[in-house]
Amino acid sequence: MSNGGGLYVTGSTSQLSQTSAATTWSFTHNLNSKYVSFETYDTNDYVIIPAGIKVLNTNSAEIYFATAQAGTAVAQ
């Protein structure tokens, strides 16, 4: 069955550790895909929702927060 789209499974995951609080996290994930999924967590492992995510190219993105945050981002 097809939905008219493409399914690409690579099993790749990249992780960013943002140790100092910042409103912009620069994430070079090197997954060679423009549209990846992101999850962001604070330092207590709670999921946090960014104000926005800008895809820069197939290997990097910027994650924006309204207030400075430290934590972890995962791209898949």
C-alpha cells in the first residue's frame, strides 16, 4: 500500500548536549536529511517545546526558545 509519499528508514539518531543555557541551540546533526524529527529535553529530562526550529540544510538546524534553556536535543 502506498500513500504517494516516500518512506526512508535509516535508523540514525544524533544528540546535542546544550550545557549552557541559551535561547538558540545550533544543532549539526549530520543525518543528511532536511526534514528530521526533533525532541528537546531540559536538564531534568522533561520534554520542552521550542518556540521554533529552522532547518538550515540537510545536516543542521537551529532550535529557538523564548527563554534561555540548557538540556538535550535529539534528531532522528
